[in-house]
Amino acid sequence: MLEAKGIEKFYEKLQVLKSVDLKISKGEIVSIVGSSGAGKSTFLHILGTLDRADKGEVFLKGQRIDMLKGNELAKFRNLNIGFIFQFHHLLPEFTALENVCIPAWIAGKKKKETENKAIDLLKALGIGNRLQNKPHQLSGGEQQRVAVARALINNPAIIMADEPTGNLDSTNGRALHNLFIELRDKFEQTFLIVTHNEELAAMSDRIVQMKDGEIVIN
């Protein structure tokens, strides 16, 4: 599903990624762990095409994606990669339903079909009664579930999550962990997760440990 070869990244003279390789199979939940400054989030952002490597190659579904640019890159990312971040990044002026629909509307999908799918997703995630609520009217756990639905709306090849439980209490964090496993089991959804949460990492299919810009356990 995803393959990275020889990824290197510099910030001025500081090398933060040192020829990193990684392969992820379809339906696999992979967690990247390591101390702050190990290069985890930088690596995730490069794999998700949100940042560019100084050296190396990234393939998703057999297509080399690190060479894509402009509208071609934006379209590929929108259709194939779902993102979940620690701070949700929901648009405050839109309802939960609208926030979920936005990536599909950007992709040019039909309004009503998109809304129906978004409703189904939100119901499946246990917040079907919060469709018309705006983000400030939702709890942290509910906001994160809206973000998960938004990440799923275009049936992405992979979901990339950067500290997805970082702002959740232990109960909501555990619920999100179980949700990832359920999505993997039901839909063979692939996940790549950067986390400091040992419980989430332990529930993954594989733990990748990074240290000083390199993978030391894969």
C-alpha cells in the first residue's frame, strides 16, 4: 500500500531524517513511536505529501507520489489520504455534517450522495444525533470522531494520524483506539499513526520505533 525509500530531510545543516525506509501493507495498523525530536511527525508529513523530502521516494498504491505537484498533488492527496490531527482542525463556522462533507465536495462529488454518506459515517461513529452541531458545541471526543468521519469520506487508501489521542482523556482515547481496529476489521482500512500513547501503539499490528531520525525497530 505504502512504501518509502531512503527518505532524508534537512533543516539547514540539521539532518532530521537519515535514509528512512518503510513498507506498510493494506489493512495494517502501524504506529510510529519515539521521543520528541526523533523525526516521527516530519516523516509522517512527508509520507502524506504535506512536506517534501530532500532525498528519497514515496509510493502509494504503486504510484510515486513525491514527484506530484500543484493541482495533481492536491487531487491525489484528497482522494487517497485521510488525515487526523491532534487538534481536529474542524472549521468552526460549519456543522459536523458539513465538516465531514467538505473533502468530498472539493473532489466534485454529488452534494446529496455525499451528505448521505457523511450521515452514515457519523451514525456509525456514534454521533448521528450531532449532525447540525458546530465544533464548539461538541466535546473533544465528539470533535475527534467528526475528524475521523472527514478522513474516511473519500474512501482513502490510508489514514495518517498525528497524535490523534493527544487531546483526549483516557476513556475517549481508548474508544478511538477501538474504532481504528473496527475500521481495519470491517473495511480493511490502513492506518499510519504517530503517537506517544503506549496503549494505542500496543493495539497496533506493528510498532515502528524511531530515534535520532532513523528507524531502529521495524
